[in-house]
Amino acid sequence: MKKPLRKATATRSVTDVDRQVGENVRKFRMVRGMTLVDLSEALGISHQQLQKYETGSNRLSAGVLLNVSRILAVPLADLFERLPPRHVGPKSAAEQSRELCRQVIDRTQSQQTLDLMAKVLKVIYDSAGK
């Protein structure tokens, strides 16, 4: 009689790296002037879940990490840095405007609306003389 195969059990407990990543997500979010609600909505998760990520009580999946990196406009590697993140500090007016555009675009679900936004931005860009 064969013994049933046992599934390999991956460790699911939170590690120091998970806590560091969560802390960095919080720092970058705050520097960007985003609330828990702002970032959680952009990620499509509850603000309670985001808070668990930031406090290190829950682990972030690879997909969530990639989305956080994109939404906060920081390199993925910076979320793992033990030192204070390199990009923390006051942002220029242009950086603030870019961030606002990213946030609005990232929250838009309709392909039709995204297409329209792209056309409007291109017309503005082209008329500004680059």
C-alpha cells in the first residue's frame, strides 16, 4: 500500500523582510501624500488589508508588490531597502502633477475612458510645443 503524497508546506509566517517592505510601502505612500484609502482603492483592496501589509502582519503577494511599485512610482527594489528609501523627500511640482495623473489613470477601469484620456493628454502635449 502506497503512502499518500504529502504537500510541501511553505512557510506562511511573516518575516523581517515582510515587515521592512510594509514599512517602506507606508513611507512611500505618505511621501506621495496618499492616504490608506487612496492607495487601497488604487490597488483594489480594503484599507484594512493595506494596513495589515504596512504593519507587517500580512505578507504582500508578488502581484500586489508590483502594483504598489507602479502606483507609488518607485522601483520594486526600493520596497525591499533596509535603509531609508532613496526617493523620499519633497517632490517637485512636475513630479506631483505626474503622480496625480498616474493616480487618476490607475483608478480608471473603463477602456473607453482610458482611450479618451490618452487622446486628450496627447493633444495637450502636442499643442504645448513639447
